[in-house]
Amino acid sequence: MPIHHPASTVLSPKDCVNSVAPIYDGGPIQGEYSVAIIDWQGRECIGIRWNINERELDSQDKVSGKVTCMGEPNSRGYPTWFIIPDAFLTALSHRGNNISEKIKEYLEKNK
């Protein structure tokens, strides 16, 4: 079984990430992700990442757990976070705006 970097251990880039408080860690399963509240340069943010990169499933060493999966995003061999802009999170929380409506349409279409 693959091994991933648990959300609480993803502390890169070191000059930006001061602490990580996981909200969700789906584990080392294809298609799973992690979400966390991150102290990013002294400001709390929400970050997200894939626990296993799709291309890692082509590596027998990673599939067997011999080598730890980096997930996505990653940089220079270190797992990193994608910081979700606050404006996007705000748009998701308000019904009736273009972003939330398009996402709702997408989810209903792809049930």
C-alpha cells in the first residue's frame, strides 16, 4: 500500500509555512486529499493538496510503500500546499454568485 506524507508533516516551503492544523486527511488512497489551516507567513490560510500524485501510481516502489509518495503540489522533492484564496472561499460560501452557481451545476451534472 502506498505511503503518503500526512497533512501535519507537510511544512514546505519552510520560509512560508509556520504551522499546519489538519482539517481533513484522506490518507494514502488514490484520489484522496488533505485540507488544513496553515500559518502561511504569519497569516492563517486554507491549503489543500492531493495525497498521491496520479503519476506516482506508475512507480512500483511507491505503490508498494517502499518509497513515500510526494503528492501534489510538490517542489524540489518536497510536498507543498496550494493556498486557496480567501476571495474564492468567500464566493463559495455565498449562494447566487457565479462561482458557487457554476460549481453547483457541475456537481449536479456529475453525480
